[in-house]
Amino acid sequence: MTLWKLSAGTASVIGKKRIKSEALPNTAYIMLGEKCRNNCSFCSQSQSSTARGDLLSRVTWPAFDANEITSGISSAYSKGNLKRVCLQVVNSENSWDATLEAVRKLSADGAKPICVSNHIADTGQAAEMIAAGAERICIAMDAATSEIYQRVKGPDWEERIRLLQECAGTFPGVLTTHLIVGLGETEEEAVNFIADCIELGITVGLFAFTPIPGTAMADKRPPSVSHYRRVQIAHYLMRKGYCRSAIRFANGKISSYNVSDLAKMLADGKAFETTGCADCNRPYYNERPGGIMYNYPRPLTRREVEQAITESGIGGESYGLACS
């Protein structure tokens, strides 16, 4: 019997587990493998981590039979309760073959869009994964700069960023990457990383750094909500087609957005919802219920939108909004 791990929320959606939550995932999140060969300082699955083996970020991942998962996901997808599948692959022994097998199994009915986040070595492997049935490929950079990457992930920034760029050129519109805000980057560095990716047609999923007991960064604080909100707004503007020049900085911090009627643009709250692949909402991946909602997994209420804008430190109501 082959076992796959599901996020607790996904297990609830397909009827494998009961949890209480105000927001369930729109995407089926599956984790393959355990104890990564990599040694990312923030990750519970890293080589040196002493965290629980069923954790990734704040989420628990119970294991179930792969056949039951596939059937449950197909049923939930047909009912509209799930809209995509995301494979989070731990870079461990046999993970490549296991991922190909999983993608083929999940895509057998040809319906569900599948994103795969794993350790791809070259464009040939990306092509192989797409041929197996993956709709999107994620090469998670996580860090905004080479210096931060080397400190928290390792020495292969140049290799990985080059591969991300090559894959984006070879498979346009297919690539996703991740940026973890709060690893020590300035807001200007975060914005430049996001802008570089968007210009190449790469989708960026924003995450807030989450300290996990048992990891090397367990004692580091998460980002301030104001820092995260300002980056979220900048990300939203660039997704809407604004150039990075519309965002102004002072000493690395966003000082203003040179955009007309920005308050109206932010009124629907979309800037503060989870970002990444379409229909990815990752409920409580970085958050605790009742705590700071870095990424809202659902549409915001009017009061929540007002709170998020206030948290960003924006002052003014129309042109060239300045941050306090």
C-alpha cells in the first residue's frame, strides 16, 4: 500500500478527518516523502530539523492510502469542493519516481489541474513532469536575495535562479515560485525579486516566515504585519500591471505607491488574500486561528480590509499614498 500525506484541511474536505475551521482549502495539498536531503533553516522537513515528521510549516499532514486519496480528490473535484491539486515533494530518496507516479495517478481522468513543487534538476525534468500531467511547476526560491538564500538554504542560488529563468522561458506561463517574507530582506529587495519574476511570467506565492520548534530558525520572529502588508500591496499592484517604478522606497522600506485611487483598488481586499497558483488558499499555513492573518484564505470583510490597510501604514486617500 502506498501512503501519501494530506494537509489536515484537505483530509477534511475529502472526508478522511474532521476538523473545525472557518475556511477549508480549495486545493488538495499532498506531501510526498519525509526528511529532506536539503537543510533549509526554516523547514520542519529539513535534514537537521528535530520537528515532528508530520509537519510542514504549521500544518499537520496525516497519511492515508494513495488510492483512497485519489478517489476522494476526484469526487471532491467533481462536486466543486476542490479546484486543483498541489504536490509538496520532500527531496528524499526515490522522490522523483514517486512524484511522477503520483502525477500520473492523479491526472488519469484528465480533469484536475496539478501543480508540483519539487527539486527539479533541469528543463528536461520539468518537461518530463509536464508530460506526466503537471499543469504547473514550482521552483521555490523562498529568499529574495542570494545572500539570504545562502544563509538559510545553501550555496546554489545561481544554479536555481538560472533554472527558474530557463524553465520560465521554455514553458511560458507554467512556472511558480515562492517568496518567504521575513527572512531578513528589505521591502525593496522583496519588491525587486517579485518584479523580476513577474516580468518573466513567473507566478509568485507570498508566505510569511513562520518559526517552527525544532528548526534552526525556531527562535526568529515572524515579520511585522506592516512589513508584510506593504509587500502584499506592492505584489498586488505589479500583478495588476504596474511597474516597480510605481513603488517608492526610503532606506529599503516602501515609502509610497505612486498610484491613483489606491484606496479604491484595495477596497475588495484581494491584495491581502493568499497568493500563488489559481485557487490556492492555504488556510492557516502561516497563521493561527485568532492570530495575525498574513494571508486571508477567503474574501475579506469590509472591516478586515480596513484593518489590513491600516496595518500597512498607508496615509492619504488618493495619489501617491505614503506609508507612515
